[in-house]
Amino acid sequence: MLLSFQAIASPAIHNVDGRSTQSLDGTWRAIVDPYENGYYSYRMQPMSVGSTFFADRHFYSDPTQLVEYDFDAAGTLEVPGDWNTQRDKLYYYEGTVWYRRLFEAAPKAGHRYFLHFDGANYETVAGLNARIVGSHTGGFTAFDFEVTEQLRAGENSLVVKVDNKRHADGVPTVNTDWWNYGGITRSVCLVEVPQTFIRDYTVRLSADRQSIEGWIQLDGPEAAARTVRVEIPELQVSASAQTGGTGRASFIVALPRKSGIRFWSPSDPKLYEVTVSSPEDRVTDRIGLRTVTTQGSKILLNGQEIFLRGISIHDERPGAAAGRAWSDEHARTTLGWAKELGCNFVRLAHYPHNERMLRTADETGLLVWSEIPVYWTIDWSNAGTYANAENQLDEMIARDHNRACVIIWSVANETPRSPERLSFLGRLIDRTRALDPTRLVSAAMEKDEPEPGRMTLVDELMYKTDLLSFNQYVGWYDGDADKCDRVRWSFPVEKPVILSELGGGARYGRHGADNERFTEEYLVRLYEKNIAMMQRIPGLAGCTPWILKDFRSPRRALDGIQDDFNRKGLVDESGHKKDAFYTLRRWYLSF
């Protein structure tokens, strides 16, 4: 693994959409390297930024034998995109692929330049013009490499090594239930900024909904003692502040009495144009203003109780080819199905989804649960594993903390209880609250049945989370559908209850008796029984059934039914809606 490689990525520049960028998306040359032959070309070099990576157009598999790989003669892969669905031979591939992209640049004196990756799975090492510029671990969050010194006028050669092998001490670990799509799965661009620039900022509504507050972070040689401003013209809001020694400035400004502010909500997803500026830099964003809190067993959005009519989603393309999602079109189609279902809420499982999903949710009025891939049997006692998880948490929050749609940060899914796990997740929860005290923090736990027919939670983690959120599959993995009629629920603490997973599987178009598994009839009956059961659960504040769309998983090999797809979707991979889609929709539209 490359976890010990210290030439790491820098924190991603916030809101790359609002910057001057040059897209590097498109067709890249690619060499598949399952035996790590290309690794020999730099493995003996010091592993630090600036050390030799490989020649502009070649690498040598073994310098003693002068075995040369020529990128110009190599095949191609599209970026963004996973390699598994682009080449048949790479369908199950886990290992290294080398990418190469030539591009023209005209760097300006007095400016800084960053390579920005929206995501690459899982370990990435990048070199520009034969020099290492950094590495990154984690498959689902954005990262940057500063290349101001390496970028040259004219043609530049960017080579990227991506390795998606799973590791026992990784996050996620070796055991998952989704496809391990490899490659540069999200967009890449070159970002141009001034010497001292706005790296990050927060603009949000105060807890009492009477003020706008936040902070601005500058990066550069003149970051201290600079005047920065935030403006929201439509609300007649303008505030200025001076940065301290670390380049950060905080601000708070009261809303004018007659501002006419519209609080962001699913029924009115109002986004305001916000400008953040410094003497050298200026960034514009579209930000919704809202609050989210809890009161007893209620979730309050802008002070009003809301029931979360949700659905879970994997970050996978709509369409028979499936594959990792990345575009505006993918997001509009997927979230359009959720809106048609009657949802006001989506759980983006089990890792941070691409930024287009969050931007589209902001625009269309879908509340979001976002989580990191701390999934199943993580190496709880490993300090490096914790550091990896915390870094992915930091990067998730750093990218999306200005998205009004996000109301829940989740730190885990279905993790077996132990003292080590409780400590690990407790630290992540504390970290989340320190980074963002304005949102709810939770995890997808698992229900317990301490005696026949009595369902509850016994997970000690519930005392640290803001929600009693848990997965349950009564009627699928736990008995038949009729068991839903017999169970009763109670909880040891009063907090909002969210069923983060429920449901079962069916292949679209497969019909039979309503007690036959994997038929549409059974899935309809199962949803009917679960809906009736949920209406009896005390403190129920929402649910996100599993799942919107059938998704690829190598764990699901039932011939003729699953065929490498988890079939719990309400929509199949080609976009056909199963009968249970309309069962859940009728309930949601009754609210």
C-alpha cells in the first residue's frame, strides 16, 4: 500500500466550479499493469515530491533489461470513467493502471496551479513532466496536487498511477457489497488561482435564523491581515473581516428586517448567489440557507417538523452498462427517479457520491444523508486505518459543507459491536461535530431482537449519535413478510428514529406467487407489510429503503436472477420500475 508515502495530496480547493479551470477530461492513454512492472521505474527513487517518476512518454518495466512501455502505442480509457465497464477484460480487474494525458498550458507569472481530481479509486500517484507531484488514498473524495513549479509553457505530460486493490487495513476493507470500480472515475482539471487565494469558506444561516455567519480561509504568502468580504446581493447582505495569522477570518452579519429571506427546503429549494472575495481573489457560489435540529423524536427543518421520505442510492450510472456515475445527466436521471417516487430525502450510500449529485440535490430540493465507507469489518485497532477514515471524513465535509441539502453526516454502516469499534466511531463522531456543529451526525446501526417479536437497539453508539438510525430486513433476511405484523418496537432513548435500510430483492419482470422470493409480487407484499409496521414504530422520523436502483455486486451471483446485481432496487439497471416502486410511492404521496 502507499499509505506510508508522504508526498500526499493537499486539501481540495473548495468550489472548483467557481474557479478558472482547464478540463483534462477525455481520452487518456492507459497501460494495464497487474504485476506492477511500471513500479520498478521509480521504486528505488526517494518517495517525495519532485523525485523522478518516469519519462514523459514511457516507463521501463525493468531498467536492467530496458523493457520499455510506450504510452503512444497503448490503449485508451475515457476519463472520467471506471475501467471495469470500458473494457471487457477489465470487468473484474483489481490492480494498477497507468494513465497518460498530454495537454497544452500557458502558465502566468504570479499565479499558482493545481491538478484537481474529483475522485480516483483507490490509491493514486501522479507525476507531471517526469516529476512526482503527490499521492492520495481513498476512492470517493476530491484532492489536489500543486504543480506551479512543474507546469511548463506548451506541452505537458501528466501520468497517473491508479490502483484499486482492496486491503484488510483499508477504508473500506476487503469485504463490501458493491462493485470496486477502478480508475479515474471522476473529472480532472487544472485550476488557476492567484498567489494568495480563497481556499475555503463557509456561508450559512445562524441557529436562530436571524443572521448569516461563517468564515473565509486564505492560502498564500499574503494570507494574514487581509480584508475579505462576503456578499449576498439579493438579501442586501454584505460583511467584511480581517484574516488572522493563519489566514482565516470569521464573520456574522444580521439579516435586514425586510430581507424577505426564503429558507431552503424540499418545497422551496432556494439558492442564493453568494460572492466571497479578497484583494486578489473572488469566488461565486450558489448556497441555500436553512437550519436542521432535533427535538425529542422529531427532526426540525427551519424549526418545523419534517418526515424524511427517503430512498438509498449507490453512486452508479443509470442504464444497462451501469458503472460509476459522474455527470450532471447521471445525477438528474437518478434523483429524478427519487423525486418521482415521492422522496424529499436520499441516503447517498456507502461513501461520498460525486459532487454533481450534491449540486443537483441542492437545486431540486432533496435532503441528503452522506457517509464515509467505514463498512462492516474495519481494522478498528489500526492507527493507520483510523487516520485514513478520518481523512476521508475531513475531505467529505470539506467538499460539501456549503450544500444545504446535506443534513446528516454518517460515519459507518453495519459495523459489528466491540469496544475498539465504539472508540473508533466515537472519535469520528467527535471529529465530525468539531468540523461541522450545524448538522446531525449518525451511523447506520443494526436492530436487535432480544426476545421473539421485540425489536430494539442495544448498540452503545446510539448514545453518541443524534439519531436512532438502523438497518432492518424483517421479511427478507429475518423471517417472512408476515413477521412484520407480529413485531413490536421500543427504544431505550428518545431520539428521531430513521430506518436506514429495509426491503428485499426482485428481478424486474419475474412474476409468481406473493410468497415466492425474488418475484415482484413478493416485493410488493414485503413493502406493504413494512409500511404497516413502520407506522407502528414510536418516534419514526423517516426511512430510506434499500435501494432505488439495482446495482452491481460480485457477491450477487444467483444465475438468471442476480447475475452480478444486487436486486433490491425499485428500479432495475435499465430504468424499468418494479411494481414495489408504486407501492412505496403511494405511501409517500399520502403525506
